[in-house]
Amino acid sequence: MRLTILLICLLVQGSLFAQKGLSSAVLPDCATEEKPFTCTDKKLEAGVISLINTIVINTLPEESKAYFSVSAVIVTDENGLVIKDYTKIKSPSPFLDTRIQNYLNNLPAFIPKDKSYEERRSVDFINLTFILDSDTKKYYIAEKEDLKALNIKSEYIMADEASLYPGCERTGNYTTDFNCTQKKVYEFILKHYRVPQVQGPGQLKMMVTFSIDTKGVIKVESIEGGESGFQSEARRVINKLPNLTPTKVKDIPIKVSFNLPITINVT
């Protein structure tokens, strides 16, 4: 039996999750919502989308007009105020960068995370890719499926520090550090995964979503595809991974998630 594993980062660095208490600052209008973090993300995205009009499109370089990405990171302090010097913007248009910068730096005060947290600052990422519809000549927001189908690699802002596996040394380069962690995770799963007994040859595919929290603890969030025995084994092995040094932005630990496609070839 042969086990094939591909580890792919789908963003997600910087994707914050609701944990115990108010684990991240939220916009005032979202505080009483059932999902305040999702509400905050959607409102921030909507605010950025509203800034993109014909004037902005005309400032895009020609090579970016078929599709383009917009990425931003904001950090709020213990009082919920945006720390302006920490705001990062990435887009193909300096004019759009300025518009987004002004919008984000003038947001109302957020409701800060719970006082039980030692680190009171919070981080929010905004990542959007716009694709031009060839028929309507209008832009739409790309979903993950669109990016995959069109082979588009969105250029989003990375976290300052990648999650680090024990034994990997911090180099100061996000990609290098991430690749070391990816290699170690890959090796661990290959070593410890025990393929359940099955009859006959075949191929089985699973998509495992796991998170790394602000303490570096790894947890399986969901598994799609595959049979129950294979899913249980994937969950067992991934949950046995050692704690990592968490992903950080401005030295603030953040919770991130990753997708892990697993292909098992039974021969």
C-alpha cells in the first residue's frame, strides 16, 4: 500500500477563529451577532470592495486587468484602535493602496478581545481576488474553486513568522520556515499513518482541514472524503503531531488553518 500526501497552505495564515471568550477584536456592529468574527471579516471585505470603481480599474496595469488580488492586514491595540503604522496593503494599484489605507486607518474603534488574554492586540487579514467576466465585463469575487480552475495564484500578504516545527530553525524568511515545517509534518504523517486493511487495489482521497492555535496546538477541524477507518487514522496521526511555535504577526500569535490532501494508493 502506498501513501501519498500533499500539504497545501490555502491561506490562510492569519485566518482567526472564535475561541474561548472574545479571542479577537470585532467591529461594534458585529458584537451581538451570532458569529461576530465572521461578521467582522465580511464587513471589512465589503468596505474594501466598495472602494473599487471604474476610476480604480483604470489605474490598474494592463497585465492586472484580467484578474487582480487585494490584500491587507490591520492590527488593533488593547483599546480596539487601529495601529496605523502596522497597516499593510498589497494591490497592483498605488491609487487603490492609498484608498484602502485611508479606509482601514479610519475605522471606528473595535471592541477588543477579552481581558483574560495576556496579548490584547488583534490581527485581521483581508484577502480578495477579483476576476473579470469576459461576457459581462464586470469583476466578481473569486472563490477557491475559481482560483483552482483558472490556475490563479493570488498574491496575498504573508504573516511575519510561519508556524515552526520542533527542530526547524527560524531563518527570518517565511517561505523557508514554512517549507521546513511542511517537510517535518509530511515526514511525521508518512511514518505514523497505518493504512487500514482493505480488499483489492484502488485509490482513496481525503481532504483534511486542521488548525494551529495561538499556543501552537494542532487540531483536526474536518475531514472530507474517504472511509471512516481512513478518516479515524488521519485524525489520530495529525492530532499526535507535536505543538508548533505559532504563526505570528508583529509578534502576535494568530490561529491559522491548512488543507491537507491525502491520496492513498492501495496496490
